[in-house]
Amino acid sequence: MAPGAEVHGKTGDAGSVRQIKLQGHVGFDSLADQLVNKAVAQGFAFNILCVGETGLGKSTLMNTLFNTKFDSNPSTHDAPSVSLNPHTYELQESNVKLKLTVVETAGFGDQINKEDSYKPIVDYINKQFESYLQEELKIKRMLQTCHDSRIHVCVYFITPTGHSLKSVDLVTMKNLDSKVNIIPVIAKADTITKQELHKFKIKIMSELVSNGVQIYQFPTDDETVAETNSTMNGILPFAVVGSTDEIKVGNKMVRARQYPWGVVQVDNENHCDFVKLREMLLRVNMEDLRETTHTRHYELYRRCRLEEMGFSDVGADNQPVSLQETYEVKRQEHLKELQSKEDEMRQMFVVRVKEKETELKEDEKALYVKYENLKKHQNEEKKRVDERRRLLEEEINAFNRRKEAARASQESAVSQTMPAKATKKK
């Protein structure tokens, strides 16, 4: 131990930690600054999923949040199914770089049968988790440089009906709450009165609690933001209005929506909760959203996937099992399964070969019988032809004999007639 160092705690106990008081400045207090500088140099990734029916102003709110104009194509109400459209942008504010991905759900809630509207969203989130998991399982991992596409927050847009949540909203949020941080917002909140809005918020939270939907709660474990986050948790869901149009109010230009009866200012907290949403989402809890996604939602997905693959922390005897042991067990099981399949295929091949041989032998036998029948038929036909030939030859011979006899008879008659004519002339 260094001279003059002060030691706290017992040194002989198992698991004890010695606390030593330094006598002078060492320099490792700059570690936090090193981490900040490294993180700033690498940049950050943040992925937002916007879920809500067509026409609720999802694209407009994103433009308002980041005070810019993102690429977006207006969706129609005749989409046959729900599709997710991700767009990634490189943003920079001061010296902080942010790779932002905005994922919009086109066609959500536009189908007659909305029973499976949530499935494409769940599949997309799982696909991003699976992509990150496969990168983790690689031998040569590139986690620091690969683009993290996992969804960090789902801004769920609720139709401002003023009555209650729709069934499709409850079913969708129920299927998403274990996979993503959900922040519900009432879209186009300027379409209902303040009294209706207050009652609507209470009704929404009551329905979410009664249906067991777990929305994202702003953390209160950090003393610096505990009071603010606790207050904001009581205001959920946020009633928001989005607009990038600037209107002159008094002596300054503000972002607002112009109506015949007046102006709704986006950044005025008396008009809507847009400022509160921006504070909670971007300025206070962005890192907690990223961390919760990794430590809670992704870990749950990762654990389930590894259990599906057969990996476990404990064995059959409830004793800890190393990853290598589990791998060897799975490898042996896989080899046995392959051997079993190989034996089965070999046996099946032998059976099929025997069946084919039997079939070929039967075909050969049938061909031989057919050959014998044809040979027999040919012999019989040959005998009949030979018999006909013999009869024909006999007929020819008989004809020739009769012909010769007729000729001989004719010659004999001619020879007898000639002497008689000679005698008469004399």
C-alpha cells in the first residue's frame, strides 16, 4: 500500500472492497469527459415509429418536432394492407450528430377488417431485433459501426373522438407494449374543447389500465428530472397540434394553425402539449428511451430467441451451465439428428431400390411373356404362310401339268390333221 494512503473496509473478508483515499490528483476523473467526447464523435442513432390512422398528421408532427421538412408521401385510404415506410436522415445540432429514422405506418386502420392491422408492425419490430441479434452472434461483430435500426419509441396517434379508444388502438398497443416504448398522443387536439380533452385523457388512461396496456413511464430515479418526469407522467397522453406554418402574432412570428375563430400556437403550452412532448421525447428522456429499448425490450426478445434455440443458463439439475457446454450438447443433439436422418434416408433409399427392383423384375417378366406370345404367334403365322405356299406351289404344278397336257394334246391333234389334208390333195 502506498505511504499515507487511507484504507476503508476489511481486507480479509471474501467479497470486501478496499476504499482508498487518494492523497493527490491522479487524473481518471476525466473518464466521463472521454466517454462524452467519444460518444459525440461516433454520433447517436434514434428511431421513431409513428402509428396511427391515415390523416392524423403523423408526418406534420415529425416535421414540427425536428423543425425541418422530411420526405413523405401522402397516403390514401384505399391501401389493401398496412405497410411500414422507414426514412433515415443525418441531422446535426451544434456538434452532436444524430442518425434519425422515422418509420410511418401507411394504411393503418383503413381496412374493413382491422383484426390483423398490428401484425405488420410487430413483424417489423421483431425483424429489427433479429437483425441486431444476428450481428451480436457473429464471430466478427461490428456493433459499433453497424446501423442500429431497433425502434426506440412508438408515438401512438389517437383519433380525437372525445369518447373512448377504438378497439384497433387497444389491440395494437397491447401487442406492442412488450416490444417498444409507447408514448400515446392525441392528434389534432385543437378539434375538441378543453373540457372534452380533459375527460378524454382520463378515459384513455382508464381504458389502458383496465386492458393491461403498459405505456412508457418517464423515469423518476434521477433526482435532476424526477419531479418534471413525475409531473409529465400525470399529463399523459399528450394533446398535440403540429404545424410548420409561421403566422405573425403580435410582434413575432410563431408556428401556428390559422382558423376563422382564431390561432392555435404550436409552441404555446396553453394551447397544446407539443412543448411537453418535445421536452420529454428529445431533450430529457431520449437516452433513457434508447437504454430501455436495449435493456428491456431487446433483452426480452433475445432471451426468448435463445431459449427457442435451446440455450439456457441452468441445466436439468438447476445448476449453472456455460454457453460452451450448451453448445456442445446442442451440437451432439444436432449430429445425432443428422445421423438419424441419414440412416432414415439410407433405409428409405434401400426400400425404394428394392421396390424398384421388384417393379423392374415384374416388368421384365411381363415383357418375357409378351415376347413368348409374340414368338408363338409368329411361328403359327409362319406355319400358315408355309402351308399356303405349299398349296399354292401344288396348284401351280398341277396347272403346269394340265397346261403341258393340253399343249401335248393340241400338238398331237395338229400332227394327225396334216397327213389327211395331204392325201386329199393327191
